[in-house]
Amino acid sequence: MATDLRPIRTEADHDAAMGEVERLWGAKSGTSDGDRLDVLVTLIDAYEAQVHPMDPPDPIDAIVFRMQQQGLTRRDLEPMIGNRGRVAEVLNRRRSLSIEMIRNLNAQLGIPAEILIRPGRSGIAA
């Protein structure tokens, strides 16, 4: 039997909410169970974002991930970054991204500029 919905404040609350989500999984949208599932997922997301925040990805990791998603090669990055040597320098973290590179990567690969302007793991500002 469902209990009243309330904010998730503790790990015990989180565990209980996850159990309820598991029970409701697959409920049709627009039904009372479907609405309850939607609300629970929203509450869980809010709790997890507060308790376990995730840092945005490293710019180079984001580029490599997008390359893998789209089946791109280093050569495919040349129009966005520059010649083969420049692409290698960027992907090997020896050169930071320029504003023009950031604009190109954002426009052509859809990587958010907020991610591309973050400092990379090597300490070089991307």
C-alpha cells in the first residue's frame, strides 16, 4: 500500500523511495501509479543531486565520448580544431582549446560550451 509522498531527507528515505519506484516501474503515464512514479523519480533526482552531486565532465573526455558516440575519428575533428598535429595536441592535453575551437565543437558536435571551457585534468584551461 502506498504511503504519503514526502521529501527525501535521509538514506533510509531514499531506500524506501527506490523500493516504491521498483514496485511502480512500468506504470502507465496518466494513471495514479504513473503520476506517483513521476513524483518519486523527481524527488529521488533532487535528493541525489544534493547529496551526491556530479562534477561536469572534463572537456577532453567529453570530446572523446562524443567521438565514440558518433563514430568519429581524429580526422573528423580537423575542421573544428585544426590540422592533424593540433588535434593530437588537444586530445593529448598539450594544448588548450581556443574560443574558436570551443565554438566549432559546440556547434558541430553539440557539446555544451560550459563543459568545453572548464579546466582540463592536466591543469591546462580548455
